Amino acid sequence: MAQEFSVRYAESLDSVAAEAWDACANPPGLPESVGERYNPFVSHAFLRALERSNSVGARSGWTPAHALVEDSRGRLVACAPAYIKTHSLGEYVFDQSWAQAYELAGGRYYPKIQVAAPFTPVTGRRLLVAPDAPEGAREALIAGLQGLCKASGASSIHVTFCTEEERVALSGAGFIHRAGEQFHFVNDGYVDFEDFLARLTARKRKAIKRERREALGGDVTIDLLTGSDIRSAHWDSFFDFYVDTGARKWGRPYLTRAFFDEIAARMADRILLVMARRGSKHIAGAINFLGDDAIYGRNWGALEPLPFLHFEVCYYQAIEFAIRHGYGRVEAGAQGEHKIARGYRPVITHSAHHFADPRLGEAVSAYLARERAAVAEWAVEHAAELPYKNENDG
């Protein structure tokens, strides 16, 4: 007999038990093949911190409408972090040109539905289905998202930075595939940072050593802080760095100061702060989140424009930490071809898109077919630029 499901939507994760959500989002025993056995960005703690700090909700343009699928006994068996959006900021999969074209043609692009970890260009599961969920739970979740789109009068659904498996499932439901490119460091069993450098060509190896010397020249010291070592004063300093960078890049920082207090209280052991200090004063810093398999570099900022300090704080320290603690990779955020010279490899990312108006869907589909081909070509070209030695190199 087919299982019956019910779908509802939550305006806040305060109304969803953390244990129930995380049993779908980060269940124990996931295989390494999923890409990340524990993804901090779909955890109840991270998503609720965004809400409680007013980083989403309120006037942010991100209104939570999380999709929840329950079985006949009322048990949560699938869910998705979903938001009704009135703009396209903080997503890192850019669709502003689609919105402009549709509105010029007389359509209304906003609101739209975003299924994502807000402000976080990190691949991970978006259709969060419990391992023991009855057959059909994922399909019920996709149908629930389509129902939310219709009920809210949204133009579209955008499932961004989903897994390849989810992309295939969504394509089967009529969603359109979009590909992107990022650059990740892969820990190829390195013993230490010097072992990593030894795998590079001589010219690139010398360049990285020079950058590290210059970044830490004078009296600059690096502090690596996790868990209870991170104090309120560290967050104050980091927030200053973050605001300075955000104001220059986006016009308005996405995250509030309260967000960092929330994650400090609930997931400090999943955070690595890399702070650059001159004497007793911190002058730059980067926040990283720790999965089970990867380190995720997220935000950075500096009050002094020192040469190469960005590379040291964001890239080289993360690589060293990953090698020392056995992480398989470092993901350092969106875009950035300059990462190639620092050993970060091109990786294809995925998103899936559904449009209520089939005319818009047809136009976007034709565009994305051409874009996917271009992204594949770029990835091949970038792989050829990697600084690693060939087998025949001395």
C-alpha cells in the first residue's frame, strides 16, 4: 500500500524540533559518497541562527517557508530549507538577467522560491530525506515545493548548490539544470604543507613560499581558534572585518552581529577562526566551518591591506589545517580563478530551476544549454592550468 504523506510549511525553525530536522539533514551513518557526511549549512543550528539573528526574515527579503513532509504517523521524513524571496541577493547563482528580461516582457519575477543555505555557495543536500523514509518521500517534497510556488504566487523555484543526485531527481520532475564552477583544494594524502608544495612545479612552489613570507613579514602572527577558544572579543573584531568587506562588495553585509553569537553558542566546535594579529590587535580574519569531510572557507576581512595576507589567511592556513587534521578538501567559496595557482582544482557545481511560466522556462533552458557547454570548456581549460608537476617533471 502506498504511503500517504502530508506537507506543511514552517515560517520559523523554532517550530521544528532540532532532532527531527537534523535526522533528515545530517543523519548519522551517511556514506562518504554523498560528498559530506555532516554539512553544517543545512543543520538546524545554522539555519535557526540566521533566523534568530534577523539575518533572514524581517526585512531581509528572505522569508522562511521551510517545506516539511510527514508520514501518516506525523513523523518528519523529509524537509527542505526554503525561502520566499523578493530579490536575488546572497545566492551566488545569478539570475538577475532572467528577472530583468521577464519583467521587460510584462511578467513578474518576484517573489520566487529559493531552496538553499542562505549566503552560502557550498554544495550540499537540499532535499533532506531521512534514510529510513518511506518510498516516495522525496517526490512528495518536490511536489510540496511546487505547491508552495503556486500558493505564494512565485514565478519560479531555484534549488541552488544541490548534489548531482538531487539534480538528476529534480530534472526528472521537469526542473532545468544549471552548471557552475568553483575551485577546491583536494588533500591527496599530503603529510604536511611542505609535502603539498613538493608536488607543485618549482616556479609555483617558490611563488607560494614568497607570498607566505611577505604576508607574515614584520610582526604579524596567525591565531587559529576553535570551540571555547573563540571569545566575544574575537567575534567583535571579526565582525568589523566582515562589515568592512561586505560594505565594499555588496553595499550591505548580509549577516548581523547577533548571528555570530548564535553560532558561537550552538556550533562553536564546527568553526575555525583564522585571525591575523599585529601585537595584541587582530587586523584580519576568516571564518571557516568544519564538516566531517571538508573545511568551508566563508567570509573574510582585513583592516590593513597587507600584500598576500588574504591568500595566507583564507587559503594557505586552511590547507595546512586540512592536512594536519585529515580533512579531504577545502572549499573556499565562489568563483576566484586566482585559486588555481594556489592548488585549488576546478569543480562543477549544480542547481535546478522550475518556472511557472513555460515560456520563461523555454527561454532559460535554451540559454542554460549553451552555458553548460561553456562551463565544461572552462573547467577543462582551468584544469590544464593547475600548478602540479607532471609525472615526468623533475
